[in-house]
Amino acid sequence: MTTASARPPLPTVIGIGAAGMLLTGASVALLTLAWSSEETWLATARLALLFLGALLVSVAGGLLLVRRGDLRAGPAAVAAVAAVPAWTFGALATASWGIGMEEADAGGAGTWFGHATFAFLLAAWAFGAGACLPPALVAVRGLRSTALRLVLALVIAVPTSLTIGLLSAQGAGPLLGGAAVLLLATLQGRASSDPAPAAVHTAEIGVTAPLDRRQRRTVTAVAVGSAALGLGCVVLALAGSVLLPALGDATETMRLGILAGSIAAIPVVAAGAAALRPKLGRAVLPPAVAFTGALLALAAGYALDQAHPLASPALLLAAGLTGLGGALLLAPLLPGGRAVRAALVAAIAVALAASFGMLIMMAAFAAPLLGLLVALLANRRARTARSVGPAAATSG
């Protein structure tokens, strides 16, 4: 059991997470310059900032898990050591892919570095899976069989590593991960300073009873099925032109993959809302509706031709609904009365739409990870309920 003195200080966790987000934001800013400039140093600086920011966000997330007592210091150190080569090879894979594309456009034979993208990607994936394995083992620690725990942890860690890497290639992963770390750290700090925060009122949001066994099975089946479909959409988006050349070139299969992936992510949203409703009550429904609308708008945008006059407005609508969904998800935690919270929700929605809204286009790549997380969430609550039941019965 982790003692208070051994826990990482909360300001350190927040500082490292914020630094990672700032570096990632600087990388995204340099991305716009790199598109309009042929300076090699800009692309190199962008990749360095991007993957250093991702590493810092990873460290902050690990420290937060250690502080909460979910992860011991030893496994956390193993994850941190594995994260360094994972992000390094990820940067090399991204650089190799860019150079390989330029060499292919030039029509030359190309260099070894430009042809090494796949090798770098495999190395990044392997080390990333190693970094994700300790937290995955924590997620399945309720199972008695050691072999089963290891197998399920690998099943979680391997696709999680790939999904995080894909989300991080343009900065989405570190920004979202950093925001999650800062939010959880802030809530943890408020909970420790105020043992009885009045941010969420059970009567107001309509908290319901925990899911029964049949409901858990339904939620798990929907989440895992959508995760499998989402993984297929990722393969279609990234390798569809090679596996199914009849569908068109890489641009067309990417469009089809994102279109199908956005539809496949909708059941994940529904399953997540069902899994969270026993804890959050009716407060989970408005953000679920907003996220579903964002995914439908995203699908409509990619179903239309790029030159269609409604294609861009559909994507902007998807971005706006994404910001609204995120703001509504935070609404129960906001202070003040309903009028004050409504004003705060509007401000947060605008900020999220402007900064993170377009990340909804990565929903096709995030659906597999989100589906697995929802399945774990539903079943972890079930294990907790079973472990409490006998103890309560004994004490009674």
C-alpha cells in the first residue's frame, strides 16, 4: 500500500502533464509552418517537440496512477523505461514515413531510412505495448488465473499501444491524454482538500442502481463488437488500398475507413453511457447525444465529396458538437447554480471546439481503444460489487 510520503506530489504531476501539453501544442503550431516551408529543421523540431510532449504526458499519467495507489512504483518505472524507446521509435517512424513519401514523389531509389518506416513502427509498437502492460495488468488484477491475467493484459496493451501511437502522430493523443491527466489530478486535489465536495448531487442527476449481469453482458458485447469493427476500419483506412485495391487509392480508402469508423464508434458511445449511468445518472445522456451527433456529422462530411459545399460545414458541426459533448460531460463538476453552470458550459464548449473539436476525425482510430475501455469499465464495477457483497453480508 502506497504511503502518503511516497506518493508523487500533485503539483509535480500537474506540472509534467502541463509541460507535455505545451510542447505538443508548440508542435502542432510548427506543423502549420512545416506544411508551407521546405526547411528540414522545422519538421525535425516539430517531431522532437511532439514526441517529447507525448513522453512527458505518459510520465504524468503514470505518476498519477502511482499517486492514486493503482500502480506500484516498480511497474511504473518499467513502463517509464519502455516509454522512452517507444516514443523515440515513433518519432523515427513518422520521420521515415515523411521522407519516404518525398523520395517516392521524386521518383528516386530512396534511402534506407525512407524504407525503414515499417521496422521503426514495429519497434515503437513493441516497446509501447511493454509500456502499456503494467497498467493493463492493474485493470485485470481481479482475475485469479495468472495466465489469464497476462493474456488479457496483452490483449489490452497491444491494440492500446497502436491506438495511442496513431492518435499521437498529429498531436491528438498527447493533448487528450494531458487534458485527462490534468482533469483527474485537479479533481483528486479538490477531493483531498474537501472530503465532501458538493459538485455532484445524487438527487439532481438521478443516479441509478448498478448494472445487473444481463445489462453488463449487453454493454460488454456491444463495446467489444464495436471495438472489433473499429479495428477493421482502422485497417481499411491505413492499408485498404493495398489489401483491397478495387476500393481505390490510399486517399479513397482513408476516407472510407474514417466514414465507417465514425459509424462504428456510435455504439461505443451508447455502451459507455450505459456503463457510466449508474455513477453519473442522467448527466451522462446529454454528452452522449452530443457525441453521437458529432459522429453522424463526421460521417456525413466524409460521405460527401470533398468539393461539396456541405462537406466542410458538416466537419465544423462535428467539431462544435464534440466541444459541446466535452463541456456537458464536465457540467456536473462545475460550481454554482444552473445559470452559472450553463454559462461555464457554453464557454468550455467553445474552447474545446476550437482546440480539440477537429480531433473527432480521429474517432475511427480511437473506437477500438474506447470499446475495450468501456468493456473493462462495466466489468470492473461488477467485480467491485461482488467483492463488497460478501463482506457486507458478513458484517451484517
